[in-house]
Amino acid sequence: MNGSGGYGERFAKVFDYIEAHLGEELSVERLSQVANFSKFHFHRQFSNYAGISVSRYVQMMRLKRAAFRLALEPRARVIEVALEAGFETPESFSRAFKRDYGQTPSQFRVSPSWKPWGERYQFTERSRRRNMDVKIADFEETKVAVLEHRGPPELVSNSVRIFIEWRQESGLSPVKSSKTFGIIYDDPDAVEPAMFRFDICGSVTSEVPENRQGIVSKVIPGGRCAVLRHLGAHDRIGESVSCLYKDWLPESGEELRDFPVVFHYLNLKPATPDHELITDIYLPVK
């Protein structure tokens, strides 16, 4: 269910608060205070608005965080991830994880199936505050190492794992001293999943030697861009991109250059929690 006006804004505060405090106790009383709703009615209001109960929503967000840790942090122990997700034992965590993902945590870590995850987190459309402070800036031409993801959008995270593996093995484009980009060629809602194209990129200073992961060299061209900063989870970045095209571009008087949208990830999962992620969206203009 979509909200509008102040009602939607109040729930947006609740969603943001939950994501920022997943490691803490999230009681109905506390969340009702965040939204400035009566605690006696909040549970029903939340269920009607989000299509899911408060407790279930919180658990799903914790399992979502756990899934990324399992996939992207091979050294994190399952018991550590289970406790962080609010489960008392690895067994109870494993049962809940398998119910939502169709795999045990160990199976998911080895060969993550992201499709059930993508379907699971489409349970609600949520009204979000959007920062529409668009600036015009010059993007500097950048040489990048690229893993070309071709296929369903929900499998991009599997390609990210391969790119991380290459970064660690090669010592090229290290996270701490290099920039990380994404180049999105297609609207995931407008193409068949098998036709979706997305480049995972890290800046480099020289050509990429041949490697087993299939990483290649490319250049992101320089030029004028409209820049919008997206704050929060990467899986909601499409909302900000849509705002650029739908709300900003028609009123801007700008015309687009013949190059796709570029995402500059200023920080990365899993080291950074969803609510602290910062991504600059570059829309090339003439």
C-alpha cells in the first residue's frame, strides 16, 4: 500500500530507524514513538501500510543483512552472523534462513541463490524521502577494471563476489585506495532478465592482465554529468534514478549524452550498513 504526505513520511522514518538499529531491541513502543503514532494502534497501522507485521519485517531485514555477510564475508562465522541477526542458536537461525531463502546459511555461502531473496523483498512499496539536490559536475575520465555482469539483476551479487575475489588475488584496484563504480546499461524493469547488462568496476592505473575471473580493461569517459547522491541501500537506488529521469530531467533543460548511468560507490557492503551507504549517481549530459 502506498502512503502519501505526512503519513508516508512518518513510516519512512520508521523504516530508516529500523535499518539503522538492527542490532538493538526494536519494540513496538519504541517504533511507535519514532513515527509519533499511538502504541496501541501502531502494530495494525504498520501491517496495513507495509503488508507485513512489525516483528516479521524486522526479522526479514536482519536476515537480509545476514545474507550479505554470508555471501561477502567468507571469514565471518555462522554463529556470529546468527547472533547478530537476533537468533539465540545457529539452529534457529538456519531454520529461519532456509524458510526465507530456500538454502541453509552454509549452502547460501557456497552458492548463493539470490532469486528467492529478490522476490522476498518485493513485499511492499514504501514511501521514501528522496534527496533531489542535483548538481552539474565534470566526471574525470577513469581507467577501470571491469567484470561484465550479463543476466538477471538478482544475480549481480554473485558477480560482485567474483570481482572482490579478483581484487584480493591480484592486488590491483584495492578497495582502500581505488574507486568502485557500477555502469548500468539497461532498466531492469524494461528488459528480459537474461538481457540485463551491468558492469562492476574498480579504478586502475594500468591495463588489466589476463586473469581467470574474466576481468577486462575499459575506460569511463569524462564529461558533464548531473549528479544525485543516493543515501541508503543499493537495492533501492532505482528509486533515485527514476527521480532523475522523471522529475529532474524534464525541467532541467539538459540533453543526455550517449553513455549509460554510472554509480560511484563511496562506501561498500558489508563493511557499511545499509542505512550508511552513499552512492553518487552520474547521469551524462551534453
